[in-house]
Amino acid sequence: MVATDLTYRASEVEPFRWEGLDFFVKRDDLIDPRFSGNKLRKLYSLFKLPDHTLKRVVSYGGAQSNAMLSIAYLAAMKGWEFVYYAKKLPKWLERDPSGNLKRALELGMVLHQLEPRNFYEEIESIRKESGADELFVPQGGADPAAREGVVLLASEILEWARHSGYERFSVATPSGTGTTALYLREALPERVEVLTTPVVGDEETLFAQLRRLEPDAASLPKILFSFGKHPFAKPHPQFLKIWESLKGSGIEFDLVYAPKMWLELKTAYGRLPKPVVYVHSGGVSGNVSQLRQYSYRGIK
Ligand SMILES: *Cc1c(COP(=O)(O)O)cnc(C)c1O
């Protein structure tokens, strides 16, 4: 059974010292254990919909997606059906689902596997056919509906900064779809630097996604990109080392997005307006399956 309430409260901002450098971490990962930090922000407007307004939520994306699991919890709370499309799963995962996929299936998610060849065409026709009592959520929750929850996140950050006497400072968050970074940039004043790094593709991929989301955005987050392009969620020895060192410093982050952002922050630290506030966007529930990928590839 899934509790049907959500106690939404401002998340804490904690000082965090890592490899001799001082940061703050906004603990969005601790708002509600069921929801991956920024997915809760991005789905915030859906939480407020009365249960009876929808029958079904439809979405698509990766088989271990944090957004997928968050929508699965939301749908279970609301009594909505959740239909999710993913590319054909590898046999071992289909036989023995783990991590986010396992939990989402337990929550009642209906999974459909599609042939990878024309995946996005099929998704597009599914989107076009969605009915009035159905809500179609783009991959990773990349939708203007995400703005409302991210604006709330921005206002919490500003309130904390005002209280602590910080005028010019940096806010950092890694980008998948870039939705969180873009709406943070939009909601925070220019004196605050919003930093991100693409974890999917390169700078161009990220710019294209941001333009798709908001073609007329007045300003864009600042992109740090010294590490270069790396296939999404593919293990890298340096990521594991950073993740372990962060954990050793007292906070567990996700293993897919966070290491790349922290690596960039360390490289750019001397040039950044301080303090640097890192938004912890959760995703820790995916670490079990990601660690499996590391050990499968013999990276330790
Ligand atoms: C989804 C996710 C992101 C990326 O958020 P976007 O808004 O898609 O850029 C970053 N970190 C974690 C842990 C996530 O789960």
C-alpha cells in the first residue's frame, strides 16, 4: 500500500565539505523517500490535480529511470493507471527486474516494450492518441508543467540565501533533460549563477533540449563541460571514485548524474561565485542497479 498523502516541506540546506572545498547541499532527496528529489519538483503540479481528473498517466524512457519510479508512486497515490513504454529490455533484466524497475512494477506500473528501431515514432503516435482522461508525460518529465515546482525550489533557495546573507552565489544541478536547470535559471535573479553539465550528450544536445522546452528563454544556465561527452549512465572509473569520495564525506548521491557535476564543480571551483549550492536531486534508489553495472564491467 502506498500512503496517499505527501507532506511537502522546504528541504534543508546543509554545509558540505568535500576534498577540501566548501559547498552547501540542498537536500531535495530527503523531502519524501518515495520521490527522486527533482522529480517531485517536476511533478508538483500533478500532485495538486484532484484524483478524479485523470484515469491514466502515460510516459516513456529508460528502464531504470528515476522519473519512471516517481510517476509510479504518484499514480499509485492517486489511483491512476500508469502505462510506461521502454525499449526492449535485455533478457536478464526482464527475467529478474531490479532497482527502480522492480519497485515501479510492484507499484502496478504497466510496462510495454517497443522495438528500438522506430521507438520515437511509435511514442509520437501514442502521444497523439492520448485521450482527455489521460496525461502524457514526456521522457524525464521534460514539460512546462515542471515549472511550478521548480519555481518553488528557487524560492526556497532565495529564502535561505537571504536568511544567510548571501547575495551573489552559485546553484548547481546536473542536466538530463535540462528542465530543472532551465526553470531554475528562469526563476532566480541574474545575480545568482545557475550551473549545469550535460549528462546526456554534449552541450549542443542540451541546448537543443532547452530550446525545445522554452524556445524564447531569456537566459540559459551556464554549462560546465570540461570532462566532455560520455554515454548516459555508462560506468566510468572516475565517476565511481567521486561517488565514493562524496559518500565518504557524508552524503550519498546518485551514481548517474551527480559524479559528473561534482567533477565539473571541482575543476571550476576557483572561478565560481561562492558559496556553491548543489541541489541534491535524489536518484539514490537507482544506485543498486547502477553498482551492478559497475561490478558487471569489473570497475572498482
Ligand atoms: C532526473 C535527474 C536529473 C536531471 O534532471 P533534468 O531536469 O531532467 O535535467 C538530475 N539528477 C538526478 C538525480 C535525477 O534523477
